[in-house]
Amino acid sequence: MSALFKTNATGSKAGAAEAASEPAVAGISIRLQERVRDLEQTLREERRALAEAEQRYERLEGKYNALLQRNSPTA
């Protein structure tokens, strides 16, 4: 009879450990999902900032080239 109780006790300990780790795993999963969302948002912001910087660079380059042409000596 005591062997039966030991088997059940061991089984219930394993089940309890499994059940206890599920919320931790879910918590880690939720934190990873949040981190991925944050990184994706940061990537979108960085891409938008890069596109704006490239547009500004093109405008400034155009102005610079116009100044060069205006100030270049004519032959």
C-alpha cells in the first residue's frame, strides 16, 4: 500500500511542478512577445527616420548643386 502512495505522490509532485512552470513559461512567452513588438516598433521608427533623412539629404544635395552651378565660372 505504501508503494502506491509513493507512486501517486511522485506523480502529483511532477504534475505540480509542471503546473507551476506553466505560468512562468507563459510569462516568458508574453515578455518575449512584448519585446518582439517593441523591437518591431523601433525598427519601423528607424526606417521612417532613415527615409526622412534620405529625403532631406536629397533636398540639400540639390540646393548644393544649384549653388555650385550658380557660382561656377562660365567659359
